[in-house]
Amino acid sequence: MYAVWQDLRLAWRQLRRSPAFTIAVILTLAAGIGLNAAIFTMVDCVLLRPLGYHDADRIYGLNTRFLDEHRAIPRLGGGDYADLSQHMQSLEYSAYYQGAFDDGLEVRGRTLYLRIANVSPEFGQVMGVEPVAGRIFLATTGQVTAHGKENVKDPTEAMVSNAFARENFGGAAQALGQTLTNNGKLRTIVGVLPDGFGFPDKAQVWLEAPSVPEIAARSAYNQRAIGKVKPGVSAEQLNAEMDTLSKQLARAYPEDKRKALEAVPLQEQIVGKIKPVLRLLMGSVGVLLLIVCANITHLQLVRGTQLKREITIRTALGASRWVLARRAALEVLVLAVSGCVAGILVAMPALKLLIRMAPPEIPRLGDVHLNLDVILFSFLISLVTMAATALLPLWRSWQVDPASAIKQDAARGMESRGSGKLRQTLVVGEVALTLMLSVAAILLVRQLIAQAQQDLGFSPEKLVVLDTHMTSHVLPLLMAQIPNSQPTKEQQAAIAQAVTMDVQALHSLLESIRAIPGVAGADAIYSAPMRPAGSDVSYAVHGVSKFEPGAKLPDANITSMTPGYLATMGIPLLKGRNFTDADGQGSEKVLLISESMVQQSFAGVDPIGKQIMCGWDSSGDWMTIVGVVGDVRQDSPGSLPAPTIYVPVTQHPFSASEMQVVVRTHADTGAMILTLTQLLKRQYPQVAVKTTTMREDVGESERAQHFRTLLFGSFAGVSILLAVVGMFGVTAYTVAQKRFEFALRFALGAQRGQVLGSVVGSALMISAIGVVCGAALSVALMRVMGTLLGKVAGFDPVAYGIAVAGVLLVALLATLQPAWRAATVDPMCVLRDE
């Protein structure tokens, strides 16, 4: 033990004698290990670690797979779920839910806008969640069929998060028995769920839904579903039974003929979409780690050459190779530990920055933190990197004959031709990998710039968006009482009155906003741009197709709006007329369609006057096209415009209580948001609201793209820095080794410009070889990125030109100082020393 301690002290003393080498290695390791640890922490917490639910390996997400289209969606039709919940013997429990969304809630006279999920009674049993107070929903005992339900209690209960209970009631125990109001319906809190549980989609409140979906249509994919298998049931057994059920449903129902039900682990369903991005980032960090290895190998080779004379003298004096290897291994250990510590110090702020920049669609971000596994992994990477880069220099030092090494003139150096070629090869690799990352970063930046210049289809400037929800309206409550039967005359009258009240309340709100000084326009839509589309529906064109089960129909987004919406948003009316106040309940059903929908279904035909039918609100009426409007990029500036149907809210009033209000203002948007918030609190306390600007929404929609671009830019920047260090080191060391040669050339009449040009030319030749290799690697990387991310240009001459010019310029700058030193060698001094 004492000998090991002595060797450690000797190793540290040796490293202290070479401060430039030691600091360079530690800083290089810190950059590579730090970024690697930050990205691996995110990958580990998001992708690799099991979900923190009870028996999480037994929970599956239930999907619908479309056999003709070779794609699957994580949603089921209402009737399909009802049959599945009744006939699947492999499932211990099953539940459906609607993904959490921002919605209004009335609590103790206050309106709140927060994340709410509607879940069926068996949700708690499937997830295995234990409340901190109260209980979960009670599983139903009624008989459920594909067409309705029997003996099932009306859902009136709610569960809330522990944080919500503390904030609004003072604690979990105090929240039990309290009431909430949503969509005009009173809910009683029966359970408080623990901190850290936010499934689905970071929900804060869970409202009990009927045990079977109210809409039984098998082609209406309105809900997600989950199931917990019985102990001992494998995924293969579960999917085999689901396949059998799918075939039975296909024989019984025409709309189920071209689809099948399938199960995937819930973790796969949650993180599936983000996997490609995180894997691509891990690959990029791996590339950066290769550059780190090349740089450290170069540093080790240079130091090995410098220490070769010392090692050969020790060998000549009787030191065994085992002793030399042990001391070299301890140096590696000291450097690995130091580099790992420095890397963790880099990883901590880098990880915080990653979490802050990460797009909201990355799940489980709250679980992301440095842990012991990541620290051990980082140390292993550091140790392996140092060991791998030390092997070659150590082996080369053992091949030197002690007698010839002692005789060799130290002033001319001891580097062999092979060692110099190897270091040049490492620089070629660094330049190639650096160019590859640079091309990716520049392509993503150019893509962002191009998206920023895209025509959104509307004017986002001076536009405020208000997400509103009227917590006291009664229309959903009335409709819930008649889900599976034709309403009576009394019920129809009550529905009509509720519809009128909701639409009048919306118009009153808009008129109050329009009266505010500085407001140029205020209108409402069910799904504003830069948000998920309201609904996706299949539609039939009169005289061309029929709206019936099993029919293969085109689809489009559909949303309701007020007549002035187009003018407020700046969306052009290309043909026909806009909606008017005359388009009400008693008039002919009308709609507007987007230019993309004209191209999809009416190419070469005037669509004005044509009729279509869809099942958006179960009206079953033919609707007449009265106008064509310009395309709008709905999801983000980079998304393609989708075929879209616009209908007047007065004819489709079921969404009137939860519209998004867009306000065009002449004033500052921040000041207008403050004014609008005060107005709503004072005059409309029953309206829950969340305010943003359209510019903020546009930026939020591009957050994932910004995230990828910034990370690739960071990787490219670090790799350029490391390549500069490598290029400078190789050139400087080569110049130091050739001082005698340069002095001799000067003495024989060589010009200083010739020496300067030869050194720079040699370095640029090495860089050019690396550029050629890097260009080939970049083409391959772009193909991979296109496969994983989509929408990435395969070959962009401008991006490649910028990257190549940048890398060559950096290489030139890195070699100028060593080349100048070569050109200013004093031949008399050098030859006199020789």
C-alpha cells in the first residue's frame, strides 16, 4: 500500500512538472465528459429509467393500427374500447383518458386555468397510484357494452394533486370533501395524489369520466387507453389476444375492417416520439468524445516523445517495464479522476441549461438530475478515454533501444516518422468530425432562418391570444344527460336556451374587449394557430362520396370561429364570402375551406356552392361552401399548411364556452395583456383565462427546433475549439522538432517567406484532407438526421461552403503563430547550439 501511495505521489509530481500537458488534458476531458454527462443524464432519466409507477412493467398503452397505412395512433374508438374492456382476459384493469389540457375550473369563487385530465374510474387501479389522502375513483360494477352503459353511476368525483391541495386548501386532508366546478358540473374531491405523479401530461386535476366513452363511434378516436396485465402475462400473450379480438371486431363492424388493436409498454408510448432526438444527441456527443480522444492521444504522443529519453535512461538503469507501466497507469488514474471531477462541474450548469431550453414535449423532465449512475458512467468514460489514449505512446516508448536513444541528439528530437504521421492522421480525423458537426449546426440554423421568413398565413405582430373557459356554462351538463337517445322537446328547448346563453356570453365578452382603447379587433376561434388543431375529421363531398361507416374519405382539420376572425388575424379571403351574423341556428349550414383543401378535393373545380358532410358535432347535415381562405401554418412556422374547414360558432356552438380570443392592438402587447386581465377579473369572474402574445406562441412552437440547433451549435463550437488546439499543437511541435532543418535552409539561402509558406501549406493540406473526409461523413449524417427528424436538407451548398471555409480559416489561424516562429528562426544561434 505504501508503494502505491509513493507511486501516486510520484505520478502527481510528474504531472506537475508538465503543467501545460496536465491542464490541457483536464480541460479537454472536462469539455467532453461534461457534455456527455449532461446529455446522458437526460437520456438516462427520460428513456432508460423505468416509470416510477407501481408495477410499471405491467402497464401498457393501447393503440389503433391502420393496416393499409402502416401507422399507429395512441387512441381508440369509443366502441372499440368498450369491447376491449369487456372481453380482454389478459387485462386485470383497463381505463381510458383524455390527455391533460389547459381548462377552466372554479374553486371557492375563483376561476383557475390549469392542467385537467378526464379519466375513467379504473384509472387509479391501472396506474397503481396510492393517494396521500382519501381514495382513488371506485371501479364501476355496471355492465358496459359498445353501445352504452347500464347501472353505472353518474361521475361526480375529482382527484387533485398534493400541490394543488396545498395551494388552494392548505393541505391534503383539508381538500377532501371540497368541491370544484367544471363545465357547469359540481365535483367533489375524494382523493389527493402524491407529489411527482402527473400522468397524463403533467395533470393537476383528474375528473371522473363515465366508465365507457360517451361517443361510441368506432371511427372517433377521442380517447387514449391504458391497461394493466395480470401477473405473469407477457406482451406477446397480450398482443395475441388483442389480435384475436381485432379480427372479431373486423368481422362484426365495417369500420374496423382495416385496423387492429395493439399494446405497447406505456414507457415506449410516452417516450417514443422523443427517442430519435435524444439518440441523435447521444451520437453527437459520441462524435465529440472521439475528437476529445484524438486530442488527448496527440497530447500523449507529444509528451511520450518528450519523455522517451527519460524512460530509456531508467530502462538502461534497470527499471522494469512493469514498474514503468504501473507509474503510467497511476498517471492515467490521476488525470481520469481530475478530468471526471472537472467534467461533473461542467455538467451541472450544462444540465440546468438543457432542462430550461428543453421543449415541453420531452416527458419526465422533472425527474432529470445528476445521479450516482451518471457519475460512475462519467468516471468510466474518463478512465477508458485516458487508458486508450495512453496505450500507444507507452507501447512506442518500449520499442526504443536504450543505447541508441541515449546517443541521439536531444536538440533534434527523438520523434520517428511514424509518430509524426500518426499525429497528422489524428488531426485529419478531428477536422473531419468537426466539419461534420459544423455542417449539421449550420443546416439547422439555416432551416430556422428559412422558417422565420415563411409566410404564416396571418400577421402575428401586435396580436394577443386569450385562452378562455366559461366555468359556469350548462350545455355540456345537459348533453351528458342524453348521450344515447334522441332528446325530447323539453330537452331540445333547454339545449337551445343553453346554446343561446353560451353564444351570447361569448359575444358580450368580445364586445367588452373591442370597447377597450387601442383594440383594433377582437374575435374568437376554437383552435388558434401555433396550437394543436381543434379536431381532425373525415368528410364526404356531395355527389362524389358518401359519409358512411367503412368509407375511405379525405380528412381535414375543423374549427369554429366568429365572423370577424379572418380580418383580425389578417387571413385573406380568396374567393366567395365570409360568415355573417345571418349564419345562425335557423339558416343553411355553411363553411369556409382553406386553399389546401381546394387542392385536395376540388382541384380544377370551383368549390363555391359545393356541399360536404362530416361528423364533427353529430349534426349529420350537408354544409355549403361559401368561401375559400388562405392557408395557415397551424402547428409551427415549419409545418405544412393542412386542409382546414372553418364553421361559424353560431351554427356549431358546443365550443362557444372554450374559445381562444385573438385581440389585434395598436398598443404595446404587454400593456394590453394587463388591461385585458383586469377587465376579465372585474367583469367576467366566471371566465378562466390564460394570456400570451402570438409572437410568444410562434417562439414556443419552434422551441424543439431551437433546442436541437443550439445543442448542435454548442457541439460544433467545442469541436472547433478542440480542433484548433490539435492543429496548433501539431504545427507547434513539428516546428520545434525541425528548428535545425529550418536554420540549415536559411543558411543555404532559403527565404523566410518560403519557410512560412511551407509550414502553412503543410497544415492546410492536412486540413484539406480532413475536409474531404468530413464532407463525406456530413452527407451520411444528413441522411440519418432526415430519417430521425425529417425536414432536413440532404445537401445545401451554402451550408457546406460556410462550414468548409470556417474550418479552413480556423486551421489557418491555428498555424500562423507556429509558422511565424519557424520563419523567424535565427540560423546562427541554432547552428551554434548544434
